[in-house]
Amino acid sequence: MDYQWHDFIGSLGVAMIVTAYYLLQTDRTTSRAIAYLSANAVGACLVLISLFGEFNLSAFLVEFFWLIISLYGLAQQNKFSAGSLAPDSKQLTEVRLHQSSRIQRRLVQRSQLGSFNHEHLIANIRLVQIQGA
């Protein structure tokens, strides 16, 4: 196989999409983060560009809709950003719940390692829930 410019561009796009998805699955980003949405949009664009070298209808359709959905998400985030500098209460609640669930998972992991007792775990989870509310 001859590795051409469009293969490189497509591989770069795939790397961006896969990295973004990995960061999402490992709780290092959220599905509403501008960086996540941008990586998906740019990655989809790069894969679409690569299809100029060797067109594939199925790949085109997947990447086209991936791009459209990512751009929709970015538009929603920009609408939020343009409206005010502070997030609305729904977005704050989502962020707090996301942070709360990460902290709760860490507390459960620590309790499974035996680093403290279950009463301490329950007290910490309730504290996180109160702070997140």
C-alpha cells in the first residue's frame, strides 16, 4: 500500500477522534467540553478530506453526521457562552454531579482497599452530595 497525503490526513483525524473518546471514557473531559467537541469536529473534517483520495460512501456518511453533531454541540456551547459569562444553574448542576460522581467513585475505591471504614465512606459521600446540591 502506498501511503499518500490523504492517508496521513485521515489517520490524524482518526487519532483526534479516538483520543477525544478515550479522554471522555476516562473522565478527563465531558461530552460538553469545547475541546472535546472541537476535537471531534476537526477529526471528522480531516477524515472527510481524506476521502477525496479514495471515496467511501459509508465512511463519508458517518463522518458527515459526526461533524454535524459536533458542530451542533459547539453551537450550543457558544450560545451558552454568548448569553453570559457564568453557566446557568442546569450546567452548574451537571458539573457538580459529574465532579461528585468522580469523588464518590474514588471514595468507594479507597474503601475497597481498606483505607477507612464504611461509616467514614458514607459520611464522605453525604458531604459530597450536600456540597454538590
